[in-house]
Amino acid sequence: MSEQQVLVTGACGEIGQALVQELAKRGGYRIVTADFMPLPDLIKALSAEHIQGDLVYKIKTFYDYDFEIIFHLAASLSSKAEVATEEAHRINVEGTMQLLMLAAYRSEKYGKAVKFLFPSSIAAYGMPSIEVKNQAGMVKEDDWNMPHTMYGCNKLYCEKLGMYYGKYYGQKHLDANPPVMPDFRAIRFPGLISAFTLPSGGTSDYGPEMLHAAAQGKPYSCFVRADTKISFMAMPDAIKSC
């Protein structure tokens, strides 16, 4: 049985490193990684090929590959996105759209749906006040989709783009014999905690940073209010969802 060719963007990030290790452990994949940084030693040997550089400008080279699965993890995270909003939009939205176009092209041309897995975020939600939040209780997928951050806006929009390219691209679903379209899947992750890597650029970073500091016997000054609450997920559970 031939190996499935897989693309993992943002491979140097927290999720990326864990995912590459898990895919290599499962076997049956030829893993191509992409990031603007060189691969860390931990996963360097697990990647068949690493494409380094700005994702938006590298996507045209991906048309030469036979990717059957795309894990699109590359993103400008919440804290960084508030400092450089235009750059965040370019990376988060334009990068995602270009990859979705690639997936749509390959799916239609070869008659086989390219799986496109996209980690979204609970940043896609937003409420006007802490009082409303305390009264809201369990929130459904389509409730309170009013993000307050550039990162949240980007993630919510990219979810909609994925649905479009997966079902309605070019309104080709109306054709008598509609083409095969990408198999787009997204999940809104909460904050993620890894035992091996630290996050960078996210508003939930204080959680894993506190735990890592405690494990090393170091003090940590938390940058959020004492009454702050946020959901977290352990990295192995997040990888299982992929």
C-alpha cells in the first residue's frame, strides 16, 4: 500500500510538532512540512521534505505535489494578530483561501476529495460583557459568533470559506454532474497544553506557562485577572481529534 502524501503547515508550532510525531507513529504517510522557520531537531527526521518561507508565497509550489490530506495549522495567533492586524489577516485568511483553492483544484481534477483539516478556535465566539457570559451557560456552535479579536474574526471567516469550498465553490454543486469538492473539517479548540512545548502569541498562553514554570520550580507572574476563566485541552487529546 502506497503512502498518503500529507502537508502540515505551521509544523514548527505546538500542534504541528505533536501532529508530525503522531502521523509518523501511525505510519502510512509521506509528511511534507511547511513553516517560515526551520524544523526543530525533534521532528526534522520525520519530515520527508520541509518547505521554509512565507506560506502565502510558497503555495504555488504545492501544486506540484499530490497531497491527499492537508493539515493547515499555520496562523498568526491572537496576541500577535492584535499588534499586526493587516499581517495577521494576510497570513490567516489569504493563506487559508489559497490552500482551499489548491484543495478544490486537486479534488475536481482527480475526482477524489482532498481532506482539509483546519484548527479553528473558541476565539470565534464573543460576548458583550462578563455578565452576559456568566448567564449564557452552554453555548452552541452558532451562538455568539461575534468575535472581539482579529484572530477570532479570521478563524470564523475561514470556517465559512472552508464550508464554501467544500460545498458551494463556483456554485458547481448545481451542475448535473457536480465535481468532487474538498472534504473540509474544522474544530474550535480551546487553549491547548503540551508537556513538551510552550506556546507563543496566544492569549491563553498563561495556562501552560504557569504549569511549565511550576514544574521547573520557577515563579510566574500571570498577565490576566484573578477571576479569568478559560477552557483548556491536553495536547494528546487535541491530536486525537485530527
